Amino acid sequence: MSVVFITGGGRRLGRAMALGFAERGYDVGITFHTSADEAKSTVDAIRAMGRRSHAVQADVANDAALQAAFEALVAELGIPDVVVSNAGVFPDANAHANAKDVRSAIDVNTLPLVTLARCIERHPLVGTPRLVAISSLGGMEIWKDRLAYNVSKSALNTAVRSLARSLAPHVTVNAVAPGAIEQPSERTEADKGLTHLERIPMRRYGTAADVFEAVWFFSTTTTYITGQIISVDGGYGLVR
């Protein structure tokens, strides 16, 4: 029986991935920070599909809390085959971001991947576990007044590559970097920055389903693929 853990799995991309894995036969464990109602809704939807699911509250910026949440999910669902480090923040634009702002973004967007890797290592490995990070095009290019975000996501990409090398051949580590992803049912302030369609070669915004397909690929493909980052951007990176 396959098991996946997803941080920030109660809403938006996290929820879409949780439901996607459940539809393809996985039991799903999720963490949430403040979105308790959304997390419960996600768990209920997965259980309605006939799959096991459990949610645990945790602030991923708190290393001890994230470790405790991981162990609670293991106790409930078993050792995961796939772990998706999805929870993240998109700080407001700030031309005068300081060191504290950057550290806060790194605490949420970067370091949880390291904590999750160590959590995986502490358990007997069954097969080759897959660790997948949700990165961003903001980790590959510079956005105006987004110092904290750019630094945290570029650091995440480096962590993916470093962990992939150190954890091989026992665990694969890869990342998915979404571009302009439209989520009409759960809009946030971050969605206001969507790129103009004429700048995207595929002439549409991405969807949560597009992101899930890339995560699914890394979760199920050959273990010979590790340390890689896939951009899900409709070709936007080709014309930058």
C-alpha cells in the first residue's frame, strides 16, 4: 500500500496534490499550519475515495514540530513512499527587505526540505523513497523587490541537488518549479502577479493538475533520475 506525506496539504496546490495521489491509489498524510478547516475537508474527501488519510498541525518553520508531525503521520499511516515538501510563503514585495525577512522565508521555503530528508533517514527504507520539493521560477530568475523569496527558493534548489547527491542511492530528491499557475477556486494575493498570456508560449496559465503531473513523474519514475528540477511554466522560461 503506497503512502505519501504532503506538507501544506490542506489547500491550493497541496490539496490538489493530495487528491491527485488519492485518486491514483495512495494513502495521504498532510500537515497544515492554520488551515484546519481546509485540512479536514481534504482528509474527508480522500477518505470518501476509500483511501486512508490523516492531518497533523505543524509549523514547518519549527524543526521539532515538523519532525513530530512526520512521526505522527508514520504512526497513523506507515512509512511514506513519497514525501512532498510543499508548504511555503510568498512574502510581499519589499525593496528594503532585511536579513530577518530573508531568514523568515528560508525557514519556511528552504529548511523544511532538510528536516524531511533527515526524518526519512531515521526510518527503515522500503524501496527507494522519493522526496519532492515544490520550488518556483523565482528560484531561477530575479524578480523585482522579491529578495527574500528569490533567495529562499534558489537555496531550495541548491538543497535539492546537494541532498540528491548525499542521499543517493537510497533516496531520490527532485523539485518542481511552477510558473504562472491559476487556481480560480482559491485565489490569493500571489495570483495577482500572473504573467500576461502572450508571454507564455503555450498561451494559457498552468493549473494545479499540471503541477501534480510533474510531482507524480518524480514520485514514480526510474530512480536513476535524481537532483533534477522541472519547470512547469508553459515554456515561459524559453522566452525570458
